[in-house]
Amino acid sequence: MDLNELLRPEAVIANLKANSKKQALQELAERASEICGETERDIFDTLLQRERLGSTGVGNGIAIPHGKIVNLDGLHGLFARLDKPIEFDSLDDQPVDLIFVLLAPEGAGADHLKALARVARLLRDADVASKLRATTDADAIYSILTHPQASPNAA
């Protein structure tokens, strides 16, 4: 599964300002609502419920909040590069500055898991993470995420 199937250019936030995990999730829910058409409240509640099960901060400054929403029309991704790292209760206790939100329809099953694995694999690539942190241009970030081998301005 290619990330360009999940992520649209307008779903990339190059410089998100947030002071806490909750604030970041609220901002991301607001933007996700515009992209997928679900209510901001439903998205925020879904992400918050998932965080209560255990942090989606996977380590190395990366978090992948995700959840399933009943009437969603397909898989949707949203990426944010934070202007400064925030505490996220990550597995390695390190603050987070790269967040990829993944929303899936209630019945997504294996597609949801495949998308999560794809996102995790990509963001764990030290080269990709370094490039994402090195730019504040949304188009460049989108290119890095959707074409990691051919991304411009390899840093």
C-alpha cells in the first residue's frame, strides 16, 4: 500500500504548534474533519480512546495515533511535523515531533493493519525521519512521505 493512497497534499501540516498531546490531537482532529468529512468531535474522541489503551508514541520522536470511525468512507491519513517536540508518553519516554494520524472505517480489518505497518516502517527509517525534520515545506514533506526513495532535497 502506497501512502499516496492514504495521504493527500492538504493532509500535511508542516509546522503544527501544540503544547501538549491533547492539544495536538485536537488540532489534528480538526484538520482530519476537513479532509474526511467526519465530525471533529468523533475523530478526537476516537483518537483519545485509543491513547487511553496505551500511547501511540512508538519511539524516536514518532507517534501514530489511529482509530476506526463507523461511517468513514475509506482509509485517511494526516501528517504533522510539530514546530517543537511534545510529551506523548512514548515507549522510549522521548518527546514527539512527527505525528501520522490514520483513520479507518469500522470494517477495515486487514487494510487498517497493513496501512499502520506501512506508516510505521516508513517513519522508522532514520533517513526519512531526518528529511521530514529538516523541512518546513508541506509539499516537500508530502513528497518525502509518498516517494521516500525519490524525495527532493535529500538531507
